[in-house]
Amino acid sequence: MRLLILGLILIANAMYAGNAEIEMRMTLKNEFNKSYTVICGVDTKAGDSIDVSMGEFAFPNFPLDGFHAAYIVTDMGERVLSYKDIRNRKTDMNYTHEYKLAIPAPTDIRGKVIDITWAWPLPYNIDSITVTDEFEGLFVKFTLDKTEKFTLSDKSANLEKFNVKVYYNNKVVTVEEREEKVTLVPNPTEGLITGSVVCERIEVYNTLGDLLTYTTDTKTVNLSDKPSGTYIIRYFYQGKSASKIFVKL
């Protein structure tokens, strides 16, 4: 049993290697079903330049054709593009970071309608996120909320740059405080996992960190259609989240 627990811990550590302390994902998809996921966040180890260990990779320009999306970041004084932008995590109780999201000018090939989606609730330690155009929200302004989606229509698709303002906090909630209110059983499981309370959201990840499925406003999540193996179950309850490792028999 000790070897099994140690193995699960090693798997969990491998899954989160390279992840920042706090991350927020948004997926942008055009009408041709082509999509890109961009990630912003903070980490106490993050610096002012591109950091490959954080998952940041720079490229100079978008391709000449095709749909694309990335953050504009500064690396060694030069503005480049990256699918991930991780800033330094401040020690203030409340603070903000503003990220610059870029999308190439729309064409018939790239598409003119873009759906932006995200997961709700937001990660713990993020109070809110507001997205505006470069003109302080004159044409586009929305907040990431429980709708989990915003559509850039053909009327606003000519805009190429957006400001993503993230309001962070440093409130501390221990795992023990979360777990005393929420239990998930059984583990190992043959399929159905049931919680002790109704959670706002329950997510299922594989050990590579890919989101496989999720449920909202429920006490249960079903792994019956998933192959045997190890999974990460992340649950959200009363605005807080925690993760547990489960084995599917």
C-alpha cells in the first residue's frame, strides 16, 4: 500500500511539473472549429523573460494564414508571442496583472466569429477576470463568469488585441479545511464517484493534465466509460477547489 501511495504521489508531481502556482485557461475557436488554448497565471518563481520551465515558448509572428491566438510577452526587451504568460506572484493580499491577448486580423480563411470559453468557477486565488479591447472596452468588454462563453461577432472580429485583466488574491485555505467538508468515494472505483455534498463543478483529468470530462452542480462523476488507470479528480465547493487521485479498476 505504501508503494502504491508513493507511486500516486510521483504521478501527481509529474502531472503538475511545469505548471504555475495559479493558472487560467481560455480556449478560442473560430467557426471552422479550429481552436487554441492560451494560459495566463502567476508563480513566485516567474521572472520578466520567457521561462521554458514554466511552459512558456516564444515565437516571433503569427503564420501568414490561418486562425491563431497567443499572448504578447516581453522577452529580453523584445515583444514576442507565447501561448502561455506567467507573471510573478506578488505578496500583497490583493493585486492585478494585465495580459495582452493577440488574434490575427480576420479573413475568410481565418474566420470572423470567435468563441471564447473557460472553466467556471475560476481557480482559487483569482477573484475575477475582465477582458476588454484596446480602447478600454469601447467595443468589447466582458467578465469571465458562470456562462463559460463569450462570442466575438463579425462586428467586433476586426479587433486584434485585447487586455485580459486578472484580479488575484493571496487568501490561504488549507487542504484540511477543504477536505473536512467534502469527501469523494469510493477509491478505487469501478466507475461512479459520489461526493458528500453538491459541488459547483467536478473535473476529471488524466495523468498528462488533460481535462477529460466535467459535471456541474452535482455530487457525482462517472468514470464508467473510461479505461482502467489513474485519474485526477478536481472539485470546486463554495468557491474553493482541491484535487484527489483516484484509481479506476
